[in-house]
Amino acid sequence: MLDTPTPVKAGLFETDKKSAIDAISQAQFIAFAPYIFQASVLLRDRKILAVVEAARKEGLTIEEVAEKVNMPHYAVRVLLEAGLGIGLVYRKEGRYMLSKTGHFFLNDPMTRVNTDFMRDVCYDGAQDLSKSLDEGKPHGLRHLGNWETIYQGLSILPEPAKESWFNFDHYYSDNAFPEALPLVFAHKPARIMDIGANTGKFTLACLDYDSNVEVGLVDLQVQLNVAKKNIEDAGYGNRVQYHERNMLDANTELPKGYNIIWMSQFLDCFADNEIVSILEKCHRALDQDGLVFVNETFWDRQRFEASAFSLQMTSLYFTTMANGNSQMYDSEVFMKLIDKAGFEVVKQNDNIGLSHTILQLRKK
């Protein structure tokens, strides 16, 4: 097996780099975090940031903003003043202008996807973090529906949570597909198994990439129903098999006869021992020369601290909303699980898409 990799950026989270002044400022940010989030979202959604941006360096007064967004003067005043402290806007001679942070909060697609996901999927459930940690169950999920895990309800989540969840999931995974497909098809597979197929996006990408390949989708039936419709609508139904499986069922085994197993942002949905169990099922299903491709976002393999931070915070979504016991993993932890399941890493590609690592595994 490959040696456990070192982080992409040496020294990530290894020192306390802030001055005392910066540290106390960040402590206040944490203390007021709920209002920081709510005010920022309102500044965006009520078009306040947009009209300030349109004014460019001339800026706008509170009165001018209030007139343009049709809101009371008081409401605009408290939101813009909050925006000053948050850093979304700055003020000069009574006129408000958009800051660099405000520009990215308003216009950056990744930031919008993350913000909507936090607001629509995670925010209400975050209050149940303590109980979720104590019991290993996603107690925050009660705010969305009555399921044991969020995966049982993905296709029937209430709006806007459903749209925000899928936008979040697809934004990150889909960006990795163009770079992932050549890696997978370099092995000329005749049959690929897509475990955790979700809505079938990777399957569709494979079917479009190679006119001969067949793909078997493995997921819960509620997800397979959605994927099947998407695939049949695209005219690819003749090269696809559907395998309903609950991967947490100890009696579940995977179908055999596939050259490659693909799992994208799937294993992070499970606890350590569950990951080992799933990989062991893959081990039994594959021939000796078969390969497993794992597409994951490891927080310690990121180039930038902000990316690692986003993944660390996303782990708390798994705690409160998804299943109560999984996370975005540290690659050192993950590599030990791969080894325990009887696989070795034969190739590792970092910096795939936005923040992914693709691991190629074979039987030891």
C-alpha cells in the first residue's frame, strides 16, 4: 500500500497564526454567528448587495437603497450596518459600497450553493448538534422529515431543501467527472458498477463517454426510481442494470461481473466500521484484477485552508442531518480503513475538480 500521504499544504492547521487582536475579533464572529448568517442571507436575497454593487464606486445612501429595494429605512439601516461589521460592505462619507467579500458572497457560485445548503438543509437542525453527537443519530433531521437518515428521503425532501441539497451535491461531484472519466476508461472497462448512484449523473456521463460500456446502479429503491427515469429519458435504458441494495444490511452482497466499482462522495456518508464493511462487499464482488475508484473530498488534502474549513463544517451536517456518524474524512483515517478492508491504493490523484481526490484501489 502507498505510504499515508502528507497534506498538500504543509503546516495546515499546525500553528496558531493569529495575533491576539485578530483572535478576539474572530471570537466575536463566532459569538454572533447566527445573526451574521441571517443578516448576510437577507442582504443577498433582498437585493441590497446587488443594488450597492450596481452603484460601484459612487455607492448609495441608506435612503437610496431603501427606495430601490422597497424596504423600510430602519430595516435597510440595521442590515447595512451589520454588513459593515461582517465585511460585506464598506462606507465612505455616508455612502455604502460593496467589499471584495461582499462581491464573492453575492456572485461566487460555490458560495451561493454552500449558503443555500446551510440555510435550507442545515440551519434549523444545527441546534440539535449536541444530542446528535451524544447519541450518534441525526436528530436535526426532524426539521425536514421523519426518516432515520436523510438518504431515505432525498427524493421527497420538502422544498427548498430538496433543490438546495441536490445543487450542493451535484456542484461538487459533477465538477470532478470530466477529469475522472479518462482515469476510469483508461482501463477499458466493459461493465462499471456505480454504488450510491443518486440521480444517475455519473452513469449518464459514462454511457455518453463510451458507447459500449454497461453500468449497474446500486442504491436504495427511492433513488433508483429517480435515476431510472433520467436514464430512460436519455435513451440509455438498454445498457443499464438496477440493483436495489441497502449497503448497511449485513446480509447484502453486491452483484458480480463488473470490472470497475465507482463510488463518488458515497463512503463519506458512513461511519468508519461501515466503510470497512462496504469495501469488504466490494472486495468479494470483484475479480482479482478488478478496480475500485473512490472519489472523495479529504479536508487534509486541500490546497487552501478555506476549502479544508468548508469540509470540516460539512462534517457537522452529517452529524445533525444525514446519519449522525459520518463526516468529510481526514485521508489518514480513510487510508487505514482501506487497508483494513483488504485493498491497497495503486494510484492517487489529488486536486480533481474543485477539491476531490480520486483513489484507485485493488485487492492486496
